[in-house]
Amino acid sequence: MSHKIFSTFCLILFLSINALGQEFHTIENAVRMDNGCIMLTADKPYQRGIAYCKTKLDLSKYFEIEFDIFLGDKNELGADGITFVIHNDVRGFRAIGTWGECMGYGRWNRGYYGGNYIAPSIAVEFDTYQNYRQNDPACDHVAYLENGTNYHTVYYNNKDAKFNLEDGALHNFRFRWEPQIKKVTVYLDNVIVHQGTRDLIKDVFQGKTQAIWGFTASTGNKHNLQFFCLRRWATAKPSTKSASQSTSVR
Ligand SMILES: [Ca+2]
Ligand SMILES: [Ca+2]
């Protein structure tokens, strides 16, 4: 390793938070697995599992968080999916949303403000079951959500009417926030699945810069094993592609 590459490597390590050292609060069916990942739901009906990292995010600074997620291996008989959530709900580390199609994040209907939902918040859903109330397409999809509303009008399905995430494989997920340009970028398996400009601190989090983050998931009558594995938490932009990859935990 040349001196320059080694220096870059050390700098990136210094600017990254130790992904493996992070601890999570777990709620209801969420439990830590032997492989260091966190199971959100077992392959059983009517589960709800939520896990929040004990270290909060600082939205005034750049970050990129990378995970592998597992959404099960049953396509037709599987449900419901998981969400990656960043929130400032007054319930803090005990915040929950509704089960079933709301994936432990949102509420039954966009116009109904009863029941459990997490707000203020943003989320990315990985939805594996069609629900008409939430305007879901027939296929699995990824969508950006806010303030405990699962209803969405745009989604990513790779323009594939049979897009399926319940394929028994891990899928790589990255969420990047660039506060200088107020840009959110979401990758699934190295493809951009959502990109948007939004003043998260002012327009979503009411001026607050500290936020809780984690995952929510649920099942209903149909079900799948669902879990996530934190791989990397970078607090600075990588200067080179090779340096970025060197911080990954595999
Ligand atoms: Ca759904
Ligand atoms: Ca599917």
C-alpha cells in the first residue's frame, strides 16, 4: 500500500463511525441475530419489529449509511416489507407505527391521523405486498415517504412489472444526505432509486438537527423473515472509489 493510499485509508476510517460497534434499541419482535444483523420480523403472521440505533444522526452534517437488507424468500405468499426511518417523534426510541401494510411506520389511511404513526419523519419503504389504500403497484417497490404516511404516488420498480425483492438474497441499500445542497440519494443494489432535494431540517424536523434512525417492519396474514445488517456509516465523502470501499465491513 502506497503512503498516499494508506493516508487516505486512515482518514476515511477516522471520518467513519464504527458500523460494527453500533447498538440498537429493539421493540416487539425485533431481535439481534447471531450474525450481528437484526431480525425485524420472523417468518410468522402479524409480527411488528422496530430497531433504532442508540447513536443519533446529525442532519447538519453529511452522512451515508449502508446496509444489507433481507426481505424474505416468498414472493406471492410474502409480506409486508420494511422501512428505513429517520425521525424526531416525541416518543423517541419507543416510537412505533401501525402493523401490517403500514410496516410499523405509518397509518392505515393518509387522511386518518388516529392510531400509531411515526412523525415528524422521513422513510424509505421496501414494500413487498400490494395494498390499494397505499396506492401500491402490483409488484414490489421502493418509495420515499414522510411523516407516517405510507401512501405514495411515485415509486421505483426498475420498470419491471414483476419486480421482486423477496428472492432469498441480501440487497444492498445506501442512504446519503448532503446538507449543503439539501439532497437525499437512495441506492438499491448500486442503482439510484430515489433522489430529491428537500430542506429536511427546516421543512420536516422543525429546525432540529438531531434525529433517531433505524428500521421498522411488519407482517400481516402473509409473512416473511425480514432483517437488516449495518455495513458502513460514513461521515465524510470518500475521496476515491477505492477508499470508499475500504471502509466497508463485510
Ligand atoms: Ca404494501
Ligand atoms: Ca415480491
